[in-house]
Amino acid sequence: MKLSREVKTAIIVLIGIFLFILGYSYLKSNSLFDKSKTFYAVYSHVGGLQTGTQVSINGLTVGNVTDIKFKDGSGKLLVTLTVQKNFEFSKNSKAELYDTGIIGGKGIQIIPVFDGAPPARSGDTLKTSIRPGITELVQEKLTPLQMKVEGAVSHADSLLINVNDVLDDPTKRELQQSIVGLNQLIRSFQGSAQKLDQLLATNQQELDSSIKNFNTMTANFSELSESLANAGLEETIVNLQQSLNNLNTILSKVEKGEGSLGKLVADDELYNNLSNASKELDLLLQDFRLNPKRYVNVSIFGKKQKEYTLPENDPAEKLDDN
């Protein structure tokens, strides 16, 4: 059977239209022969999500995004998802929007829920959530730091303004003079250090000799200490300690009035008797010096001894009065 030119042209046009539809569906990641379920998700912001983006469950690609449009006048966006039928999950499952990489890009993953609720059917609207990306997390962490840095910068500006107010022209001149004086002091220290280095270099031998002598003296002192230790110094110290303890015991008894020495120290009556005896002896010696005839009367030629006459101011009378 011979086909006419018009029929051939019609067949070619139909084939072209079919291929166009097939290519358009392929570009939109839709398959004409694939039966899948359609779900909807509503987001306030999709962050650059595009049609054709893959939809995954637990990391496995199970579909793609087929359409994104405004839902209503509220500005929310309605995203259409196609998911393969070979995986069932609850209608309480979530469609989570997340970042697919560091430099950008958004993807959708379905977080399946198996809670015994009715399974999700084609045409259902799933619950949604947005997982913060790295950029949002960094901004969230850097915002308090940015505020602190801005506050520190403002404080620094205020500090600089106050410093400028304090550092007027006279203060600047005084500060410059202080710096000049400090430089001179540093140069003086440097000169002193150089002289000290020269002195040490000149007297290096003497210093070495002094150090050796000091080492020798230390060694001798060590030997002396060892000799003292071997000579029974410790035993001598113990004996001295015992003697001091005995002396303390004797002094304690004397303070308490025990023993002859204690009674001599603590007995007031004995002290008064000794004091009175000393006074009487003093008066006796004084009377003997003033009136020797009262005690000694020597007659060489056998004359009769004269009777002793008591003087008017007899010291013995004062003693009797006392």
C-alpha cells in the first residue's frame, strides 16, 4: 500500500510531537511510563529549590520535584513531589528541606514515620521542616560574636577619644621628654653593662680563683662539720640539754621555797634578821671606832681603871629604839 505524501507528513509531525513531549518530560525528570505518587509540601521559603531536584528517603533517591508555585496570597510556596510507589510510609512523615552542599543548593528528603497511622496517599500534603544549613549555623554563631566585636570597637573608640582628650599638647611634650629621659637611662644601663663586661673579662682569672677558693672553703667546712659530728657533738648537746633541764628544776624549787636555798630566797623573816644583824654590826663597829675605851681599857702602871661614861649620842640607843 502506497502512502500519500500528506499521510507521511502527518506521521512525521505526530512522531515529532511525541518526541518533544518525551524530551520535555525527561528534562523535567518526569517519566511518561512511570507510575508514581504525588505529594505536596508547603514552605515559607525554599531557598533556591528548583524543579527536577531529587527527593530522597534515607539517602536513596525515590523521586523529584516537579513543580514550585505560590500557594495563595500569603506568599507561601507549594512544592509538588513525585515519589515511587514501591515504598510506603505514614502520612505523618515529614518533607525536610536541607542544604545539599557548602556552596549552595537545596534538596528535599522525606523522613518516614512508621507509627501505625494510615499510609500516605497520592495527593496528600506532607508535614514540612527546614534544617538549618551551614551558612545559617555560622551566622547564628557569629551574630553574638559580631555584637561583641562591635561593642568592643565602640568601647575602643570611646577610649581613644578619652586618651586624645587627656593627651593635650603639654602632656604630649612631657611624655616626649619622659621618653627621651628613658632612652638616656637605657643608654646609661647599656654603658654600665659594657663596663661590667670589660671588668669581668679583665678579672676573669681572679674570679675563677675566688670561686675555687670558695669551693675549697666549702669542702673544708663540710669536713669540719663531719669531724664535729664524729667527735660526739650530738652527745654533748644532749648532756647540755639535760644539765639545762636540771638547772630549770633547781630554779623551780628555789622559786617555790623548797630546800635551804629556796628558804633563803623566799623567807622574808630570814632576810629581815640578816638585815637587822648587818645594821647592828655596822653600829657596833662605828661605836667601837668612836668609843674604844668602852670595850678596851689597858692600864700600863696599874692605875685604877676609869669607869666608862656613856656618851650623849649613843648609836646603840638608836638601835634599841628601832
